[in-house]
Amino acid sequence: MWPSVAHMGLLHNFVMAKSILDSICLNLLSAQAIDSTGIFTAGVGTAPWENMPQGEACATASQLKQSYMGRLIPLCRFCLLADEGMHYSEGIAHAGYKEGMQDLSVAIDSSGKEPRAQWVDPNKRPWRELISLLSFIDQSGGSGFQSWQIRFGLDRARDAQKVFSIWSGGLRVSSNAGEQYVSGTDDVVESNIWLESEALGQSWFEQLKQEMDGLDDLAKALYGRVLAYFKGLTVDGKNTAAQATNMFWQLCERDFQELVNSCDTTDETKKTRQQLRRKFAGYQHQSYDHFCPNETARQIDAWAHNRPNHYKYISQEAS
């Protein structure tokens, strides 16, 4: 099993700049930074091609399991090229995040009894995880998913870049008997959100969190209203309610970058947030109307009775 994917598909995160060279610089880690994570007891380590292991449990293999280079370039499979073909076997078995070992680009929540990882979800685009990825900005002591790559890269980006982005992505996979494969609804997902160094801070983060909480409330209300609509027609509406919610998030995605840009404390951005709230509320109605027809008398009655009311969301001051 490839450790960078695991059994379902881990979500990876990197800080990016406008050029490839700057992006590489933002994501390079010093030996001191790697040691500070407390994850790799063997430190940076040696690249596998400089000292190849003789087997899956030799001294070199043990070092690769505990070093950053060994994790970055995992020798999960051994291949031997022979005259009659290629021999393929299991390679070095790396520990997973539950055993305290992880790629630094993966976000892990260790606040509970058991560590949790952020997985790729084709039905949930990574931009919706931005709050949890940046939760370390919150000075109120909140904890959640933490990505070492983001923490180190963000500090460097603030000093070196006026504008930078957070890229999140990965591949959703299925697994069986330790083998991973792509099938069914498995897919690749990615998001790239641009941030301004000068705007980042506690107040910006709190405002963005407030706006995202509002979007979550709209999505939950939409799901419940669509469900109630079909219940009034004595039809099971769970799948349709999920589709309506998914459509709502897809519509919101096109304006999310503007929302991120408008979470500072100026009067102009406050007006922008109010305009965006009206737009997001409109997306809620658009999704509801798309999946809840109002043609027959029964449909009109159910549609009117359950159509979402977002007056409180719009009228709430976007301070």
C-alpha cells in the first residue's frame, strides 16, 4: 500500500507561489524544521538510491522507515529485472498516521482519542477544508487538523510573497487486501486558493470562519428542506437532497476566492460580503428550485411550504 495514498486516498496540501522556483522554495524544509515535528527519529536521512536496502527488514530499510527521505520516496515495491521478465514483490512497509508516521503534507487531527486524517472526497472539494487547514492561526487555542507543510510554508510565504496560494488535492481510491485501485466514484480532486500576506491574521480568520459557518448553515437547511419537500409528497428524498446540497456547493465555489479576499475589516469588503451573501442565498434557492418541481397542485403546496427562508442570513451584519 502506498503510504502517500493509504487505503482511501489522503488529501495533500502545499503552499504555492506564482512561479515554480518560488513554490519549491516555499516547500523546502530545513533539518531543524523536520526535527521539530518529532515524527522522523532518523532525521532527514539518505536518499534510497544512495544506499539501497538489501531487503524489507534490513538495517537500511529500518532507517528509511524512520527518515524524512525514506517517507518522501517510499520503496513500497521491489522489482527485479530478469531475462525472462520482471519479478515484483512487496517492499518496505511504512507505518501509517495512526502509528504516528505521516507525510508532512497530510493534515492530521490528533486532538481526539485516535488520530484522524483528511481524506479525499469527490463530493467535497478541498477548498471547504481551508478553515481547518488554517486553524493554527486562531489564537483562542482551537485545535483541529494540522499540516506541517502548511505551517512551515505559510510562515515563509508571509515573509517572501505578497500573494501566495494553498493547493490541496489527492486521489480517492478503493482498496482490497492491501491493494489500491480506482473504480466507481473514485476521482481526483484539487483546489487552489490565493491568499494575501498582509490580510492574514486573527480578525481575517475569524471573519472567514463566520462566513463559512453561514454557508454550512445554508447547506444544512437546504438538505432538510428538500427532504421535507419529498416527505410531503410521500417520496424518499435522501438522494435528491444530497444532490441539491452538492449543487449548492458547486455554485458557491465560483465565488469562494472573492469571499476569501473580502474578509478583512474595511468598509468596502464589508459591502462585498453582503453582496456575496445575497448571491449565496440565491444559490440555495436555485438548487432547491432545480430539484423540487412546482408544477402540480401537490408540488406547489410542498414547494411553497418548504422553500428555504434565508432572511436571517442576509440581514445578519457581516461585521
